[in-house]
Amino acid sequence: MKKILVTGSSGTIGTELCIQLSYEGYEVHGLDRKLPQTEQNGLEKFTQLDLLEREKLGALSGDFDLVIHLAANARVHNLVVNPDLALENAITTHTVFEFVRKNKIPRILFASSREVYGNQDTLPIEEGRASQRFSQSPYSSSKIFGESYCYAYKTVYDIDAKLLRYSNVYGRWDISDRFVPKLIRSLRDNAPFIIYGEEKSMSFTYIDDCVSGTIQLVRSWDTLPMEVNVASETKDRLVDVAELAKRMMGSSSEITIGENLPGEVWNYQANIDVLKKTGWGPKFTTEEGLKLSIDWYLKNA
Ligand SMILES: NC(=O)c1ccc[n+]([C@@H]2O[C@H](COP(=O)([O-])OP(=O)(O)OC[C@H]3O[C@@H](n4cnc5c(N)ncnc54)[C@H](O)[C@@H]3O)[C@@H](O)[C@H]2O)c1
């Protein structure tokens, strides 16, 4: 496996993934509707294209060993407010699977999410426990759509499809209003910060662990099942993460608690034994990842 197309290459995960894949010797072609975030992006080639304009994809050479499909509207709350964005995810996913089929590309890796597990009482959660019954939001449904395409295209067209489920990835390149970037910006400015859901707890995953896990999946492709969790193993309350960051930054921000927002999963811890059997493991504790993230945001964002 040498030549890889990464959709969503200008996003948080895509940016670091393309850099690291190129260090590892892969030939990486990026595709995104936005320009790359950095010039040192590891890309052999870049195509700026909105996947909703399906007809334009025909101009792209289909000579790839693998497509990693990251491109998506990736903020849960935005899709609650505007479910049309979930439909866009389904359309772009269909477009990418069709690109793979028509060009006889042998493999596709679909970026899914822990959202497909919903809220479950027994933690940590292993791969077999996802179900459409747990869908809490249009975002989650758009991921379930993509996951079902992995099975459908494998069955009907014999495409070697896999899916990985990320969880709360944070760290450099994320300039969005997700929890960690927003928290650090607020703490830096000593501004008030609201946490939606007092007990909300997640497996936060530092960007380098997310990317090393993704590359490990690519390297160990033939030995792994179709569904793989890539995350940290721990579970942190958002409240505790916020208090820790506040102490680290010496901020005087007031942290308050609001109601959990509709559509948001509030209880998750990943079981990552499947990927760990290949010799991979996350390297960063939440404290270490937060420290590195704070340093990056104070310098760059
Ligand atoms: N970051 C996380 O915590 C997390 C957790 C679970 C799953 N995921 C999934 O992993 C993937 C990558 O996440 P991310 O954090 O890098 O997201 P991101 O929002 O930072 O990046 C997504 C990229 O996709 C691009 N994109 C979206 N729609 C497009 C379209 N129609 N055509 C072309 N480009 C398009 C955007 O421009 C953006 O650069 C997404 O599929 C996301 O749903 C992320």
C-alpha cells in the first residue's frame, strides 16, 4: 500500500495524518474544499474540491491503493441545528465510495465516530456494540450511513472497506469551537466558560495518538477486522479537564455548568484492545496532551 488519497486533508486530523503518512514514506494526495493549513503538509498533490460537486471528481486520477475518507461536517451540534449537513455527509460519502468503485481502488477507510455507540451503561465499549438504535443525532446517523456503506460495498463490490471510530480528538490544527480549543481560548482571555453536562465524560484522544493509531491500522490492515476503535483508554469528565486546564494556565475564568445539549452523547469510554493487539497504544495522558495543546494554541491560534 503506497499511494493514498486523504479526503478532508485540511482538517484537524487530516492535516497531521498527511504529514505523518508522508514521513512514513507513503505518497499522499490530499483533497479538501479548504486550502491546507500549512505549507509543510506532506502532500505530494492537493486537489481543492467540494465533494458535493460530484461531477468534478471525474477529473481526479483514480490511481490509489487506499482512500481515507475523513471529509465531513464534523460538529455534532451544527448538525442538530441544521440536519441538511448530515445529508451532505451522506452524499459526500456516497460520492467517495462510488469514486473508489468506479476506479477499482481496492481499499477504503471510513472515519466514523464513537457517536454510533450512543450512551451505554457498561463501559468501556468494544467495537461490536454499535447500533442504529443508539443514534442520538443527525451526525451520528450520517456516520451509521457511512458504516453501512462499508458493509454494502464489501458485500456487493468486494471492496476492502474498514471503519475507525475516533473519540474527542484534540490538539494542534483544531482551530474550531470544539471543547478543547474553545476552553483554552476562554481560559487565556480569563473569559467565562460553560460546560454543557456536569457528568459528561469522554475518552479524549490527543492528535498524535489518533494519527499513530490510524497509521497503525493502515500498516496492519490485513490482520484487522472491519471495525476498529482508535482512542485513548481513559475517561475524563469535561469538568475535570476544564479545571485541570484552568490550573495549568493560571486562569481566573469562571467555569459554570449548563444542561447537556440535545443530541450530545454524555458517557463514553473506548475499549481499544483490537488495535492494541497489533502493538499500538496511546502514548499521551490527558494531562500531557493538554499541556502540549495549550503550548500550541498560545503560540499559534
Ligand atoms: N475530531 C474528532 O474528535 C472526531 C471524532 C469522531 C469522528 N471524527 C471524524 O473524523 C473526520 C475528521 O475529523 P476532523 O476533526 O479532522 O474534522 P474537521 O472539521 O477538522 O475536518 C473536516 C475536513 O473536511 C472538509 N470537508 C467537509 N465537507 C467537505 C466536502 N463536501 N468536500 C470537501 N471537503 C470537505 C472540511 O473542509 C475540513 O477540512 C470527520 O469525518 C469526523 O466526523 C472526528
